[in-house]
Amino acid sequence: MSNAELQSRKVQAIARGQGNAYPVYVERALNAELWDVEGKRYIDFGTGIAVCNTGHSHPKVVAAVKAQLDNFSHTCVMVNPYESAVALAEKLNRIAPGDSDKKTIFVTTGAEAVENCVKIARAHNGRRGVIAFNGGFHGRTNLTMALTGKITPYKHQFGPFAGDIFHAPYPVAFHGVSVKDSLKAIEHLFKVDIAPCDVAAIVVEPVQGEGGFYAAPPEFLQALRALCDQHDIVLVMDEIQTGFGRTGKMFSCEHAGVEPDLMTMAKGIAGGFPLAAVVGKSEIMDAPLPGGLGGTYGGSPVGCVAALSVLEVMQEEQLVERAVKIGDTFNQALSALKEQYPQLIGEVRNQGAMIAMELVIDGDSEQPNTALTQAIIANAAEHGLVLLACGFYGNVIRFLPALTIGDEIMAEGLAKFKTLFESLVG
């Protein structure tokens, strides 16, 4: 069966709204490499959108999952729980930033985790409003679409959305939005749209994912922490894409020394198995009544043993430290490319192994080069690469290599990217 034949079947069988970036159908994958049904090899710089931080099919994760399947696949943690869920919650509570006592709940997707943060915050302080940020992405459910700060493709055609959601600018120096601008906008919200005593939570990504891989300056996250403390607002840190070593810390907010009240975890948590969590301060997490939180598949035993193995692998292979080295290598190579093409590459930025290259026209940050970005993605497979785009204007190439990627594979992939880029720009 060829890629083209499978794509034809897919178009007939699966709704167009669930599109695919590449007409490339994977047969097998190992660490940082994929092979399609036609036998072609690809270097994966996307890892399933920051999911396989420990690489594809890590032997330790695979062994744990196989052993669990020999025992049982599901009982529902809300009916007959199991030790792996308890052990994982204990570990997540220990590694979450800050010294406060923590508790955890398990769900299945990142969007569920965000939505449960809003539920928990509202139960805790009895307030209605939630503040999020322009360019942020928090999911595709109705509430998380409302929180998401980008219309196309996430919100177009899908309204009306949940009410009492407010947006403020996210600080992005490259686009002239300062920390002061963002904080002033929140103060204006308090004057114009909602009083701080009515705000349940502020939800923020410490590095915007779909928004373009912009890292919040530490002073911004610290100012949000102070603002939330001042007004008894719950500070929610959305660490779905940034967590589990991706940014060179276990969680990105550690770069700013900030302890959130609640934080979301998903993507890299379980090496590719569907699992997500909310971890937060115990007194806030315990606000909902029994039965108010949960879900049939939340805390799957297969996902829990995979996550426990991921945490072991991260420690044994020192993947948090490895993320820093990967980020430095990518930054050096992409910055050298920027020196050659300053009119096309506006900025190279990274926090650990969360790496981005923003493409512009005539060196102007306010002229996004969406066409070139689309061309790079469209031609990546021909060069044996899997790449992802993002950004408010779709003009950012994001790199999310496995934290287990070897130096030789990384160098080969970067060389392939340079060839791809130069083939398109002349």
C-alpha cells in the first residue's frame, strides 16, 4: 500500500477537519527516526507535537506497557483504582515546582486538563472570569477554544463560545509588545471588563506553543504571580507543550522561579500514550466535591505505567540537561543560516529544545513570510524531514526533536534542513 493510496482512503473516510500535515503514513518509528509504508526514512523534528520527548518506542516504555497489558488494560481509576496511578500522582506532586503540598487529577487530553483547571479555580474562589492571552492555544473544546487567542483554524465557524473569557496581549519583544504593555492591558481589563474580585483564574503558557514559541520573560511570570496573590486569583500555568524537560527544566516556569497554583501536564508525560494531568496546591485542588472531576479513561493504567517509565528514563539519561545541549546546537546552526539570509529569517529563538525560526519579508518583523513557511513544510518530506509550523501568522518553523536524539542524527537533520531551505530561496 502506497502513501498516495492511503491518503486517498483517508480523505474518503475521515472528516476534512481532521487534516494531516503530510501524506506520509508511518509504518514504524524508533527514537528520532520514522519509516513510512514505502520504506522511506525521515528524521522527526516534530515528535508528534512534543509528545515523544523520550523518543519513539523507547525500550523501557515499551516493556512497561507490554507488562501492564498482560495484567489489565482498564478498570477506571474512579471505580477500581490501581497502584500505578497513585505512584504517578505522588511523583508528579514531588516534581511540580514550589514547596506547597500538591495533589493531582488525571484526565486524557491537554484540553481536558485546561478545562479542569478552570473548574477547579471556580470551585475554589467562587468567581466566574478567566483571563488568557493573545496567541495562546489551550485546546479544541468549546471552553478551551474560548481561551485560545487565535481564530483560524481553531475558532472559525465554531462559536458561540463560553462567556466571561478575556484576553490580554502576550509580551513579545520581537513584535514590540513589552511586559509593561501586557500588564497595563490587564489593568485595563480590570477597569473596563471585569473587576479583579470576579476573576477566577489567569491562564498562561510560559512559552507559547501554537502562538510561535515566544518565551514569557521571567519578570512577566513573576508579575503575574504577584498580581494573582494581590487579588486572590488562581494562577494556571499551561505546561502541556513545555513540560517534561522540553525547555531545559522539568517545567518551563522554573526558569522564572514561579510556583503556579495549578498547572497542566500532557504531551511529553507518557511517551505517546494518551494521558494528561492537573497538578496543583492541595487546598485548591480539593475544592471540587467528590465526583466533580474525572473521566472514564483518565489515568489509564497503560498511560500511568508509561509515564512512570518516562520519568525514570528522563532521570537515567539526564534528558533535562540534554535538552539544553540540543537547543544550543540547533540555535547555533539556525543562527548561522540567519546570518546568510537576514532578510528572510527574522529571529531564531529557543528555550532548551523548544526551538523556533521566524520567517519574514525584507527583514521586517511586521511582514510575516507565511508563503515561505508553507513551502518549507510542503517540501520537508521530500528531504526526509518531519517539520511543524506555528505562529500567529503561520510564519514560524518550530523544532521539537526527541530529547534522546543522537548527535549524528541531529547533525544530519540540520544539514537536510539547510539544503531544504536553500533549495527554496535560491
